[in-house]
Amino acid sequence: MDAVKTAYDPRAPKRPVKLSLNQDLVEKANELTQDLSGEVEALLAQFVARQEQMRDTDAASLRRAAQAWGEFTQKHGSLSDEFCAF
């Protein structure tokens, strides 16, 4: 849960937003909680944290691949070197 807390500033002011949600789903959710806004905010925070983690993981993977390719090229040369005309 700590990652979720750091994904955004929970002290930031709240503002109304316009969403279009399934009416039946909202009614059922309201029967299960007295703080639907809080529940949605918590779920949104989890979503943001997961997406940021996936983005960071993908970026790290791309950096490792680029580094490995650079090391390969330094050791073996470029695969296109045999086609160079100079």
C-alpha cells in the first residue's frame, strides 16, 4: 500500500469530475459502501501505481537491451558492416 501512497499526493485538493458509469453498477456499489468516491479514488490510485510500475519496468528492460546491443556491437561489430562500401 506504500507504493499507492507515493503514487500521488493524497493531500491535494479534491475536484469534481464528470464520469459516465453504468447506472446499475453504481447502484450496486453504493449498496456496498458509504464512500463510493473514496473507493473509486483508491482503485484509481492502485491503477496509476501499477501503470507507472509497468512503465518503469519496460523502460529498464529497454535500457538493458540497448546496453547489451551496444556491447555486442563493440565486440563483434555491426551486422551491416559487411555491406558497407567504404
